[in-house]
Amino acid sequence: MGIELLARSVLGGYVAGVDPSDEMVEQARARNVKAVESSRVDLRYGCVERLPFEDHTFTNALAMNAMHVWPDTVAGLRDMRRVMTPGGRMALGFTSYSWQSKDGLPAMLTAAGLTEAHVVEAEAGFCALAITPSSTMMGECHLTGGWSGPAWKRSAMIPVLVAASRSTAGRETDC
Ligand SMILES: C[S@@+](CC[C@H](N)C(=O)[O-])C[C@H]1O[C@@H](n2cnc3c(N)ncnc32)[C@H](O)[C@@H]1O
């Protein structure tokens, strides 16, 4: 569901996602067949600690109800930062079913090299937000528009672990 919503909101770019469970990836691909076929969505098996993408590829990154199961949180956040453009925005969303605590989240994001880390409360849960520091920029970068706004490099978004189901069954890769 999240991937479908993101794919609709990204204009002129694409949405990529990874999960180490083949069942999760297959379910997400099945729900997004047309978008996958038209290359607006790219879903792969993979781990957040070793994302199969080049440095500075994505303008935004999202992980939904996922960070609490990663084996190494800071390593995962660092690799998300690596694949994001300078000034890119990261969001970690949590509903109550995740049992994730808000405590320490901004510190974790800061430890992973992100800036402006803070938590925003919402009715359905909360979201930790942060920015990729612009000190690593190779040129001038302006953040404009919303999540689907004009991009500095390539308008794209990587929803790490956004998937169509809450099931974690199926073969898992070696994360
Ligand atoms: C609780 S589920 C959440 C799935 C989905 N985002 C949702 O909200 O329904 C957590 C997901 O994290 C995935 N996962 C576990 N370890 C991971 C890792 N190291 N890197 C990426 N994904 C991982 C699991 O396979 C599972 O699909």
C-alpha cells in the first residue's frame, strides 16, 4: 500500500524498495505489477545494511515499521544515508504495532550521520525525520517542494522495507 501511494506521488522519478524476505518482495511486486513493468517501481531482495544501490541515488528514503527488526540499526541508517543525495530527507514511520520506543531515535539518526533529527507525533503513531547533511554536497543543492517535489538530482525515493504485508515468512537472505 505504501509503495502504491509513493509511486503515485513521485513525479518524474521512481520508487525503489528492498526486503530480505522473498515473500514480502513477491507480494509487493504483485501489488505493483503495472508500476514495476513501467519501471516506476523497483523492488529487490536485499538488506538495509547493504543496499544494492549506488551512492547519492535517492532524494528521499522511508522505512515503515521496520527499523526495530534490523540487526544493526545504525549500520542500516548509515547505508540509507549513503544512497541518498545531500539534503535528502529520511523518514522512519512507526505505528503502535511496532512497539518501537521514541526514546533515543534522534540520537540514532545523528549517530548515523544525519542532521535535524526529530520525532513527529501522529494519530496512528509517530515518525522520526532527518536530513542528509549538505556538507557532502558536490555542488549547490536546493530542497524544493514536498516529497514529490522537483529534485536536485534524480527524483526518486527508496522506501526501504515498505511492503504490502506484515508477514515476514519466506526465505530470507543473509543480512
Ligand atoms: C514488521 S515487518 C514490516 C513490513 C512493512 N513495512 C509493514 O509495515 O507492513 C519488517 C520487515 O523488515 C524486514 N527486514 C528484516 N531485517 C531486515 C534487514 N536487515 N534489512 C531490510 N529489511 C529487513 C522483514 O523481512 C520484514 O518484511
